[in-house]
Amino acid sequence: MTLATTRPVDTAAAPAPAVRGRRRRLRSWATIVSFLFPALVLFGLLVLVPIGVALYLSMFKWGGFGAPSDFVGLGNFTKLFQDSVFLADLWRGLLLIIFSIGIQLPFALAMAVLLNQKLRGRAFYRLLFFAPYVLSEVITGVLFSMIFQPGSGSADHLLKLVGLQSLGGKWFADSSTVLVTLFLVMTWKYFGFHMMLYLAGLQGIPHEVLEAAAIDGAGAWQRFRHITLPLLGPTIRISVFLSIIGAIQLFDLIWVITRGGPIHSSETMAVTMFQFGFKRFEMGYASAISVAMLGISLVFALFYQRYVMRRDTEGAVTNMRANR
């Protein structure tokens, strides 16, 4: 007869659940940091450092050569908001935003709704309307400079053919028409991008909802107003946000076509900043303009996210928590 012996359990070989959980969290954090660190380094070098340098230079009266030494404090910002050109830039930027929200985006939405229908060749039309967005701003600017050339451009020839030659000849050369003409070019260039955004949003709306509304007797306008527009709300809000930020930072298209002329009538904040920084060599004042642009964009972005896109961001966070 043998006696059964019990072997003591080696507690060191089986770590406690708390220890295993701690190790798992450490590995998870190590993975997150290893992926985020290169992006954070690039963000710091390409975004945060230039912002800090611009803030520093905006406190000096500096021509761009040598070390800045003539400290003026907030003098550049005081001069900024007393400058009639900069204040007019703010007004022109507001006009472009109003034109974009009131004309360009509704036009893009209408084209998206049209091309979301079962039309022959709709893929070709989508490509045709989106193609201008792919072109660079420089190519677009040179192209429309030739189209709207006073007297010899295609636009004047077309108006002459239909008997409206009295409307031509001004375009970019007249301060009363330059902003409207530039907005036409901007609409041609950018509306295809917003149209594709709206198309993506429209294709995400369930057809069953629209079919149920049609069976209940809702007409096309009622379905669009009470179903399509509310469900397209997040896409529209993103489109408005991108349009406003783009109008605040608009530079290259205007610089290629008009260089801010005639007589500052088409300048934006970015064009004025370039003029002072690289044409007049007033880098301190140009840095103050760049800081003002950053402040306007940042305040608008925070306000827009807090009060306009609040439901969208809260819904995204809720969905992420539900999927965990």
C-alpha cells in the first residue's frame, strides 16, 4: 500500500491575474507609443516649431536678414488691426465664405443629387466634374488668365457671339468684377470635391427609408427635405468646415491670377502676408499676419466643433465605445 503524496503548487510559475493585466497594459502602451512617436516628432518639427518661430518673430520689427533685435512687443498686432488693407482682407474673406456657402456648396449638392440618380453615363459626368479639383492651382490660374484675357480671351469671344460684348473686357482687370470672377474660377475648381463628398453621403443613406417614405405618399421634395438632408447633415457640416478653412487660407490661386490686384481688390490675408514678407521684407509684420490667420482658424475650428459638430463627434465616440 502506497501513500499518495501531494506536490506543492509553484506560485511563482503562475503569475497573479493583476500582474498579467499590468504586463498586457504595458505592452499595449509600448505599441501605441512606438506608432505615435514618429508622427509626434514630425508634427512637432513641421507644425509646432514653425508656430513658435512665427510667434517669436511677430514680436520684432525684422527684415528677414540677421538675428531679430528690434523688439516691438505687440506693436505689429496693433499696426495689423489699424491697417486698412488687412481689414479689407477680412471683409473679402467673409464675402468669399458667404459666396461659397450660399452658392458653391448648394450647387455641388444639387449636382450630387442629380448624379446619384440612374443616369446613362453618370460615371463619366462624375469624372468630368471632379477632374478640375485634380488640377494644380497654378495650372488653373494660368488657364483662366488666358480665358478671361481682356479683348482676346475665350470669354470675350463667347460674349461677342451672343451679342453681350458690353459685359466683357473687365474680368480680373476691374476692381468691381475681380472678386466675382475669381469666385467663378474657385467654384469651377473646388465644387467637384464637395460634390464627391455629398455623393458619398447620399450613397450611405438606406434606400429602404426612402422607399418607405414614397409608399407613405411623400413626394420627391418631402423625401429630400425630411429624410435626405437630415441624414446628410454630418457630410454637409464637414463640407462647410473645409470650405470656410479653405477660404481663410486661400493664396496660390489668387497669386497666380491677380497677385492681389488691381489695387489690393483681390487680396486675401495669405496674399498680404506674402507681400509683406517676401516683397517688402517686413518679416516681423508678415509673421504677425500669419499668427492672426492661425488665431482666426483655430477659434473658428474650436467653435465649430463645439457647437456645430458636437453631435457628430459625440456619436463617433459613442460608437467607438460600443464596439469595444
